[in-house]
Amino acid sequence: MKRILTLTTIIVLLASMLAACSSGNNGTNNGNSSTGNSSTNTPSTTDNSSSSGNSSSGEKITINLWSFTDEIPNMTTKYLELNPDLNVEFNTTIIATTDGAYQPALDQALAAGGKDAPDIYAAEAAFVLKYSQGDASDYAANYADLGLTDDMVKDAGIAQYTVDIGSKEGQLKALGYQATGGAFIYRRSLAQDTFGTDDPAVIKNEIGPGWDKFFEAAAKLKEKGYGIVSGDGDIWHAFENSSDKGWVVDGKLHIDPKREDFLDKAKLLKDNGYHNDTEDWTESWYADMSGTGSQPIFGFFGPAWLINYVMNGQVKDTHGDWAIAESPEGFFWGGTWLLANQNVLKDEAKKQAVADFIEWVTLDSSDTGLQYFWANGTMKEGEQGTKDSVASSVVMDKSNGEVDLLGGQNMFDVFVPANANATGKNLTQYDESINLIWRDQVREYTAGNKSREQALADFKAQVKDQLGIESE
């Protein structure tokens, strides 16, 4: 659960040196942590500490951890349980991304520096490049300077796209714990009725590879009275993250041919009634997950988190009637990366403490590393929490990815290659803003409110007006 913060409050807090205003954990979206309370109009701050052990000076090492949800802060509890002798405490600040509150607060805190500056901070896929490669990347320490080497990345089998996103000029600055490579999530009963089987090995060849096969399948499904997806947003991420180039090339707005093709494919979906014309994250989108939309919907594109944290609460009577198969195009959607402030390098004890925690979260592929607990849903001993796809293929190879929602299918059989097929070389730090403009113009075109040419022209004009980026 995220806390909504006003920018006014954030500025006041930062002016007062970011004093801690409350303690306790918020509920996390991973199903593995309990819910607590924090103030609703201030950043949530939490102290998780271990009183045992000694640093070289005998003083407790305080790590300032900034995040936009309580997911990573809750990990510190498990970390300290596993390492009771560490003389470390985590001072946590949680500011939701709602209304764009997190980034301005984080930017000011990084610029201000000092003892209250973030030592470890999180960034999500929508804006991570700003911190790993873009305008704010100089604040981030190189992982190599923390002692986290390329060999460690290779040994853990970390998905390459996550490394590419977290690297600047060959220097790794950020890694995540999830891997969000995408698959096609489909209804078994509709597959049986249309294609005579629900076997993922067969279905992947019915819907792909490539979009021509996908639309052939859409036509077959339509004959049975089914839509292939809920809305055009369901195919967008597969187009976006399979493109050869990103939105900005050499300082100019660039429309990759694969992304431009989304205009035509979205129109094809609409004109042929191949979807229910929903928008993602709306009630009608959720209704299609439960089979209560205007026509039954065959599937959705997404990573493991879409299954575990979204569909799991929405599918209702269709629970167990789902499976996943390889997507027509490799892509990823979402994710969270961890970065360390370069100032931690000035203090050997803090540097080591920060490096140890980041390693445990992002690179430890042992049975006591964060990713093993995360993949198997065992963050709490004796409880079966939510399983998730993780960055380490080594971990997923030895983990149980069977999910009831998928009829007992081992999702890791599909997500390990999906993670390997994703690319992280087509992102820019402007994607969050440009994507919103693009999606709006696509819907204007498919609704018949604008011509194709006008939609493209308006897209370019809005990007220039809002971001100051000229088109090629």
C-alpha cells in the first residue's frame, strides 16, 4: 500500500533535514509482510536495527534507505534476522510515486548530501535510467567500487536486460531482485475450444512468433466469440520493449518503426472487434480477467507480477483456468533497481554494510539470499507467500514456480527464457512522460477522432511542448 504525499509536505520535511516522522512498516504488495501504520501525510520512516556485533569503531552503522513502496524496507527485517550479529540499522524513508512525489524528494535529498542523504535508493523501470545513466547518474556508485563484480553477476545468472538498464558506459550502477520478462497469459478453456489444446508448447506457436501469427490467432478466436486481448494496452509493452531504438536518439524524438507499428496493430484490434477496448488498470480490464466482460478474453501480456499481484485478486471464477506461453515478441514490463550513493565509498564500514545488503538482495543466489525466498514465497518461515520471477536464473532453476492460478504450471519454465529474451537497450530517461503522450494519441486515432497523420503530428508537438525535445 502506498502513501500519498503532497509536494508541499515533502519540501517542508526536506527543509527540516528529513527528520523521521513515524515508524512502522506499511503493507507490502508481495504477500509476505504484515501491515502496520504510518502517517498518511509524511514520508514513512522505519528503523530496523540489530544491536549485536561490532563495527571497527564500535558505533552502529546507520544506512539511510529510500524507496517508493515498503517492499525493499521490509526486506531489511529478513536480512537482520539472518544476520543478528551485524551492528547495522536501516533508517527508511518511503515516498509513493503518486503524483510524481518520489523523484523530486529523492533528487533534493541526493543533492543536499550530508548524513541524512540516501545511502541506498530504489528506482523503478519508468524512471530508473535517470539515475543509472541519465541526469542523476553521477550520484550513484559503481557496483565494482562496492566490491560487486561482473563475475558475481555472471555466477548468479542475472538477466542481461537488467544489467544493461543499470549500467552506464560499461559500469554497473544498479540491479534489481525481480526479473520482469513478459509472457502471454491465456485462458486454458478458451484455448481448448479454439485450438484443441491448452498446452503452452503448442499455444506459443499459435500466437507467434511474430505479430502476423498473433492476428491469425485473433481471427480464429473471434470466430468462437472470443477477444484475444482486453485492450490495446495489453500489447503495447511487447511493442515498446522489443523496439530497436528508444524514444530519443541523439537528442531528437525518434519513432522506432516497431513502435509506430503499434498504431496500426491497435487499429486492427479495434476495427475487427478483437478486444473489448478497455484501458489497463480500469474496472473493465479487471472484469476481463474474471471472464465477466462484454466478450470472453483469451489473454494478457505480462510478467510474473501481473499474475501474482494483479490477476490473483481479480480472476475469481477463472482461477486455475490460466496458463502462460512464450510471447510473440520478447519484452519486459516494470521492475525495481537498487543504487548506492557514491558518498558511501568515503566510509569503509558503511561501504561494506551497503555492499553486503545490496549483494544479498541482487546477487546472492544461495538458499539464504533474498531472491531464493522471493522466488519460493518463503520470506516468512512457515508461511507460503507469493512466488515471483527473480533476476537470477540460477535461483529459478532450483526453485518451485508452480502456481495455483496457472493450474499448477511451473511459471519459471517460461519466465527464465522470457527474461533472457528481453532487451534493456531501448529505454530513455524520458519514457514515462513520452509513453503517456503516445498512448493517448494512439487511442485518439483508433477511436476515429484523428487521422493517423494527425495523431503522429500531435504526438511530436506535445513532446516538444512538454519536454522540449524536437523530432527528427
